[in-house]
Amino acid sequence: MRHKGLRIAFAVLATAAVWLAAREIVGQWHTFRASGAHLTPRWSWLALSSAIVLLAYAILVETWRRMVRAWDAELPWMDAARIWFISNLGRYLPGKVWQIGAMGVMAQEAGVSVVAATGSALVINLVNLLAGFGLVLVTGAEFFEARGAALVLAVLLVGGIVLAPRLVPLFGTIAGRILRRPIEVPRLPDRAVWLASVGCLAAWILYGVAFQVFVAAMLGSAPGRTSSYIAAFTGSYLAGYIALFAPGGIGVREGSLIFALGRFGLALPGAAGVISVSSRLWLTVLEVLPGLAFLAVDALRRRKRPPSPP
């Protein structure tokens, strides 16, 4: 009964996430049309940009798989991709816990232990955030008023990643005291966290490169350094992510990106607004479509499955 209840609850949450994501795509499209912008995108460059983003997704999936393996669990790549993309729909629900919670529940259903499922989901998200902030501080350091302080903070973030394997068991102990029940989280090997850091950094860099290619596809050219595009995209994405009140970071990410594009001298205000809205539409489609595809495959498998005997 508990297992069935979890499935029903997850189905309801997934339906809500898909509906909200679809509503956001439609809303962004209407906003783009209302802006009066007329673009003639270079479709070959847009396809290249999309391929780079999908490569970043594949790296993140593999990084999470190796994180799960560090807890002596195994997850086939396609199962990991299915869990990753479907749980990713949870970011369109208010709050940020749904994505992590769905990832943990689905991993358990795939045979991964509670500790490995929950711990890997928490650690990969923590490392991803720290790596992203550190990358922004390094790639955009020259545009901060206090460049020295930005670099020092970047070093501190790197130190946080290095100490993460020792901090995770401590967090488990603190949570156990709060819940008044023993929660033992095995110490994560240093190599696993460093590998996760490399994977997350590679993904963020690829996102930034893809964004630069996207700008070139939309506007015909993308002046400026690649590091500036990486800083602008990563910073705006993280701003939307930490805004707990905004499903999918809507509004916050766009405003931050417009500011960053102007700050880095990458686009004039009018062009920055068009890029902000069109890139949100582009990324939302790339984030949602894989999850919807896996949900459709799951639905087909359930329909083909023979009925249980009475």
C-alpha cells in the first residue's frame, strides 16, 4: 500500500510539473511574440547549441551515476537518465525539494538503497551549486567591484567542495539529533566528490558555450569572450535556482540574464531582452522534452504489460 501510495503521489506531482512546464513554455512564447521581435535564426547553429546542452545533460547523468556507485550501488545509464530527466520536471513546481525528492524515490524504486539514493541526490545538487558559484566568480571576476574578494570567495567555495566528503556524515549526525533517530551516512570517498566537481564544472562550461552559440544563432554574431557568456548564463541560472518562490526560476533568471548581458557588454538592452526570453523558451523545451519522452515510454510499457491475475 505504501509503495502504491508513493506511485500515486509521484504521478500527481509529475502531472502538475508537466502542466506548469507547458504553461511556462506557452507563456514565454506569448511574451516573445508580444515583444515584436522578428528573428531569423541560423538553424544549424541552433542545432549545434542544443547538441552541446544535451551533452552537458549526459555528463551530469554520468556524474550522478558515479556518485551512486560511490555508495556501493549500481544504476544502468538509461535508468539513471530516466530518473534524472523525469525528476528534473520537479523544478517547475514551487520550491526546490521536489526534484531532489523525486530523484531519491525513483532511485529507490530502481533498487538503490535509501542512503545511496538520497545522499547522492543531495551531494550532486550541493556540489553543482558550489561549482557554479565558483565558476561565476572566476570567469566574471574582472567585472566585480571587489575582484580580490570575489577570488577569495571562489577559493572558499573550492575548499567547501574539498571538505564535502567530511561534512556529509556530519550533516547526517545533526539531522539524526533533530529527528531523534540514528541516521548513519557513510563517508563519501574524496575521489567521488572531486569527480562530481569536475563533471559539474564541465557541464556549466558547456552550458555557457552553448549559450554563446545560441546568441550567435539568434543575432548573427556573439561578440565578447566565451568566459563572459559562461559567467552571464551560469550566474542568471543560479539566481533563478535559489529563488525558492519562483518555479523554474521564472522571472528571476530572465531579469538576471538581462542585467548580466548588459554588465558584460554582450548585448544592448533591446537585444538582451529578446535573448533572455528566447533562450528561456529554448532551454525550457530542452529540459522538458526528455522528461516527457521518458514518461511517454513508461506509459506505453504499462499499457503493454499484461493485467495481474485476480
